Amino acid sequence: MKKGLLVFLVVACALLVGSFFWTGSFVPLLVGSAFVDSLNPCAFSVLFLTITFLFGLGRERVDVLAAGGLYIFGIFSTYVLIGLGVLGALTLFGIPDFLSKIVAVILVAFGAIEIADGMFPKFPIRLKMPESTHRTLARFIERGSLVASFVLGILVGLFEFPCVGGPYLFVLGLLHDRATEFAGLGYLILYNLIFIVPLAVVLAVASKKEVLEKVDKARRENGRATRIVVGTIMIALAAVVIFFS
């Protein structure tokens, strides 16, 4: 499983970086960043907790799918609004057009932390939601309603962005330097649709009781390997912008 994940991610990274050099477009970098961001364990952890809790209440699969869908939509909506807000602020304050290179350097730091965290379990710096947010999230999980699921998604989007939003900041820097405001909105939507695809796939699979435990176990077992690969891809994407754009 770990070896297959490693091969898949490395090949995907090579194809995306190669596409950048072949087309001269930053879209492959956007797609790669969204894919890397989508592997963030925070959103998956809360989704699994929600599914497990709802099954514990005796809810049917259709109810779990509805709650999970609203949770994912909450994250999607929050990330799009955050992106629009950041781009608007960059334009309003007249930030120089070389921002993408500055943010690429920041992404290198994020990638290095991810690699160190994957290699050394006791590494003191971790890219994750603050412990102080867990109690708030737990309260909304325990309510088990559709509205609570949507609010839960909003909160996860808000809480995780400052900690694990490196790839998103990277893409926002690219959009600020290279895209018009109208095109920027389309790219933001594309990024966040890619971002939520793995969550939607996991929801569809894990909403079956008989496979929930297996999927969650696989996620936990491959956590460290995923961090190492994701960190490596972050650095590779950033290097393309720093040295070749």
C-alpha cells in the first residue's frame, strides 16, 4: 500500500511538473497543489469521526452521505471565500507581482516540515489544526444534524487554513501574478473542486459500514508516508516557480 502510494504520487508529480514545462502554463502547478492540499489529514480525520458518530446513532447510509456532503460543501465554500478575500486584499494593497516567488519559498518551508514530521514522529513542529479547536469541532459532531455538519465544514476550513494552507497560498500567489480577477475566480473554483474530490470519494466508500474501519485503518497506517511524499511534492512545485518561472 505504501509503495503503491509513493509510486502514484511521484508519477503524478512528474507529469504535472513536466506539463508545466511543456505548456508554459501555471495550471499544472495549480492542479498539483490542489491535489497535495487534498491529502491534508485534518479534513479526513473530522470526516471519519463524523461518519463513525452518525453510524453510532443508528443513522442510515443516506443520512451519512447527506451530512458528509454538507460537511464537504462547507469546506469548499470556506476555501473559495478565503481565496477571494486574499486575492482581493493583495489587489487592494498593491502587492508586487513577484509574490509567487515569495510564497514558493514559504511552500518549501511547509514541505520541509511535512517531511520532517513524517520521518521523525516526535518532531516538535506539526502542520495541523490547534488542539484548542478540537472541543469546538466535537460539539458540532455530536449534534449530528445537517446544519451542524455544514457549520462543521466551515469551521474545519477556517481552522486548518492557517496551519496547512501552504499549497493554497502558493496558488493564490500565482493567481495574483498571472491571472485576471475574472479568470482568478474560475481557477479558485477549479482548485477547490480538485481539493474536495478525495473527500467525496472517501465519503462514498466509507459511508458503507463494512468498509469504514478498513479505510480508516489504511489512512492511519499510511499517514507518515503520505506526509513525506506530500512534502517532497511541495518542494518540487515550489522549485519550479523559484528557478524556472
